[in-house]
Amino acid sequence: MNVLFTTDQIYKHGGIEKVMALKANYFARDLGYSVSILTTEQMGKAPCYPLDPSISLVDLGVNYVRHQSYFHPVNIFRVFSHYRRWRKVMQNLSPDVVVVCNYAFDFFWTPLCVPPRVKTFKEYHSSRFYYHQSRQKASVFRRLWDRFYGYFESKYTQVVVLNPDEVAFYPQAQTVVIPNPMARFPQQAALTATKAVAAGRIAPVKGFERMIALWRDVVVKHPEWQLDIYGEGEPDYIAQLRQLIQHHQLEQHVFFKTPVPSLQPVLLDYSFYLMTSWTECFPMVLLEALSVGLPILTYDAPTGPRHIVTHAADGLLAPDGDSAAMLKNITFVIANTQERQAMGARAYQHSSRFELPIVMASWQALIE
């Protein structure tokens, strides 16, 4: 079986890159597939996450300008060379399966331009909840665009989404639900440190400004507790967050940390995981938290956390945007060591639902 993943790059820290590495390695090592990863803008950089030596890496060198829209003229002019290079690579690799992980122009032509024998799958890692809500007030142009986009989705063998709530947002496609996988870590967090942790792409959708505002209230009662945030992202947004930390005089309580290739060993040093995103589909970082036995405190943001966190068992879900409820949950976990320990033990146990062999069995069945 010859499997090809296509994406923009694999040198940055991120959930898509991490889960792709897990799946590619499993296909190559455990199932003996021939695996290739095709990128458009790797720019000679090494992959962020370890990959099996048998995996072939091919970069097309299209190098789209990321701070501009894909439909900006500077990027439109690159589409033709992208397509030509893509066709040549497809002929050379002759894949049996193509998994499209990104949002570049190859999304449109992949299901139409591969031979009929090739299975094509489009993965979606983000939630369409708010986009779907906005359809109710959509203009005629927007509705036409949705139908146009949906046409190409319908041409894929199947569209893969991460949780059941997302299925309704792809009315024109054949969908299948396969969650992200995560290997359980051999060690379990002690949960004795006076530290909480968050991680991920530093972008507005992650709601870190809400997290910092919450922590301002946390340290009033628990000044010994600190919050560490691992990640990299949008410089302007990070600058705003640093100003917010200074404004609330949290310089000794909230710290930004450099992202690490393997987060699980780092999570062992913390007592709970905190998430305040505006929307999440199926965040890898929550699986990593479960895999080391960290209780998870998160908003019930659409649409993913409720499919990972079991409320009052391995974590606590606050109503979406209810900061008072979230603060109550945080202070409860801080003040109740015994309950925190019990939640952590259940989190470690519950992580078995997302073990790599279990999830990858669904992928194997889909492909074969």
C-alpha cells in the first residue's frame, strides 16, 4: 500500500504536524506501508517531529506567501507551477491513497486529477461550528461559494472529521469520524506542583487573553500558583498578551515557554491542564494531557472538548464563555488535592480510548 500525505509544511510545531507524524510512522513501521509526505513550502528545514527513515519527503518548493490570502495575485501566479510539479510527483510516486491535510489549491484538483483507482481523503482538523452558524445570514455569493466548495468535498472518497458533531457541517460529502490518536506515556504526573500548563499555537482562536484574565483572579487567593504557556504563533497577538500580563501585574505568575518537540515529558511537572479556546475540534494537546494523567479544565467550546473530557471524572467542563464557572473549577482543583489526584488517575485510564493502535485500526479499515 502506497500512502501519500499532502500538506504545506512539517517543520513547525502544531497539532496537524504532530498527528501526521504519528499516523505516517504507524503506517510505515507497524503496517509496512510505503509512505510519502508531499509539502509545498518546507524550505529545506528539517521535520519538527521524528519520522521513520523509510518515509519519503518531497517538497515542491512552491512557497506560497503565508501572510497573504491564497487568492492574492502573488499566490495565484504560483498555482500553475504548483499543479505542474504536483502532477510530476504523482506520476513518479503513483500512490494508492492520498490524504490531503491542508487548505492549499491542491484541495480542489486532487480528487479530480488522480487516477480512478486512487482513494482520496480530506482531513479536517478545525471546527466548522461558527462558519456553519454564519450560513444562516449568508449572501448569495457566499452560498454559491459553499456549494462550489462542497462540490469538491463530494468528489473525495471520504471526508474525515474528528468528532460526531462535525458531520452535519459537510452536507455534500461522504464523511467518516476518526479521532486523533495519542500514545499513552509510560509515566503518570504526580500532580503535586503548584503549576498549571497550557500549550498550542498562540493565536486569537485559542483565547489566551481569557486565560490570563482568569489567572489574575486565581492568584488573588493562590499567589503561589503559576501558569506556563508553551507555544509560538502570531507576533502581534503575543505582544498583546504580554501587555495584558503586565497590566494585571502577572509577570511573576504567567510565563511563555518555548515549544518542545515532545510535550508529554514536560506535562509531568504540572498539576492540571487549562484551555480557554473559543473553538476546538479535537485538540491533540488534550490527548497529551490525558496520556500523562493531567486533569483538564476547559470551556465546553464547540465542538471538541466534550468528546475528550468526561466532566467531573477526568476534568471539568465549564459552560462556554462562563468565566465565573471556569474560575470556580480552577480554584476547586487547586484547593482539593485528593480530588485532583483522583481526576488524574481517571484521566490516565481514560486515555486508552485514543491509543494509537485503536485509532489506526479505523484508518487501516478505511484505506484497505
